[in-house]
Amino acid sequence: METPAVRLRARLTPDRPAIAMSAHNPLSAKLAAEAGFDAIWGSGFELSAAHAVPDASILSWETHLAAMREMVEVQSAPVVADIDTGSGNAVNVAYLAPRYAAAGVAAMVMEDKTFPKDSSLRVGGRQELVPVEEFQGKIEAARVADGPLVIARTEALIAGLGQDEALKRGEAYAEAGADAVLIHSKQKTPDEILAFCRAWPGRVPLVLVPTSYPQLSFKEVAALEKVGLIICGNHAIRAAVAAMRETFARILAEGGIAGVEGRIASVAEIFALQGDGAMREIEKRFLR
Ligand code: SPV
Ligand code: MG
């Protein structure tokens, strides 16, 4: 059966990693798919930012799940859902996973931090990890027959526990049934991640989120032959914020909207993104 998970698994090719773009609503997901990204990253950071709250388990899982369902509905690239810690223990995960499966997501990324989580990128953030065995139980609870892939994310490097602990955790998570392992780092250079990738035994593909070390190109990652998916973690919301700030400031500074006209999307473009063409078909067929 060609489920979103099956499609995504076939694209986790370490000699040519899939590239996912972050999204915070259906429109950004649609734009990412239109641009040609292989997958959509249903980012908790972006969704939290879009609600103007911290990425610290403030939004409910229902809010995140609803956003994932809406992203699946409006475009056809596989959606990789960032379920953070799974909102609790393995029991919570066992109830969440079928709901994400029903929403049509291709994969769920679950991290080994304690609930409530704090953002990995936050300076001085709370980065406490659950015991390995506990997280293995959560991975097992996340697996649904014919459901989303389970990508286990270790925060061992983020928590400052070092490469040996990160490798131990990654291997234990693959052993528990994870389809891929996301290894995250907030070092400003890729050295820590490159060392981890080279030491990784390759039982399952790795996933990287190179926000902190943007100098690492996709080509360099492909050359490692260990990474199946590269996630651009927050580029949709950062692009949107920068564009809105610039436009808003210019309108006020210029005392009118004429100056920004050629720099922003046209109303016709927005109609097209809203699916106006499809609605016209419906009108033709059914409106009497
Ligand atoms: C997210 O985008 O929500 C992530 C990636 O989990 S990071 O913010 O780098 O932790
Ligand atoms: Mg997140």
C-alpha cells in the first residue's frame, strides 16, 4: 500500500537525502511543496511562534494535530510531524500515535526530553532527558500498523552529554524500532554532527536539522552517506517575519501602500493559493 509513510521511507536515501521545509500553517506547507521540497516539517517551533508563544509544550497536542491534518489536506508532500516529547509518557504516546496516523502524516519525530519540553535552541534552556528504557517504551508505543514512520530524536548532544551517550541512545532507539534517528546539535560549527555521523553504525538513516550550523551544505551531508533527511527547521516563519516586518515598516514610513505593491504577492496569487480554480469548477458543476 502506497501510504505517506511508505513514500517517505523510499525517499530516505543517504546518497541523496530528502529535504524537508518547515511550515506553520497549511499555506506555508503548500508553498513549500510548490517550491519542490520533498517533505513538510510540521515544526513545533514554527507553530508556537505562529501563536506567539514559546516552544515549551505551551500549545496543546490537539492544536498541533489539527495543524498537521490541515497541512496534509492542502498539498501532497509527506508531512513529518514534530510531536515533541509525545506530550507525556508512553501511555500518552499510545493514544496520540493513532490520531496522527488518522491525520495522514508520513512520520512522527519524538524527542527524548522530559515533558514539558524546552526549545533545544534556547540559550540556557532546560534540557533534561528521560532514561533510555523509558524512551524505548515510548518508541514502541508510537508504532502503529501501516502508520507513520517513527523518527527518534536524541537530545544528548544538546544536553551536553557527549557523543558516546548520543550514539548509545541512537542505537538503543533503533533497536526499539525507530525508522530513523534525528541527531540534534546547537554548536555553531558542524564538527560535532560530522563526528557523530561518521561514528554512526548506519543501522537506520540519520536526520539532521542544521539551523545552528548553516554552513553545512546539502551536498556535504550527502557525501557522508548516513543521512536520509535534512530538515530546514524554521525557515518559513523566519522568512515570513522578516518580510512582514519590512513591509509593515515601509507602509508606515511612506504613508501609503503604493511603495510595497510590486514587492508583495498579488491578490491573484493569493486567490490561486486559496484554490480558486477548484472552486470555479465546483460552481460550474453544482451552482444552478
Ligand atoms: C522545531 O522546528 O520545532 C524543532 C527543531 O524541533 S528545533 O527548533 O531546532 O528544536
Ligand atoms: Mg520542535
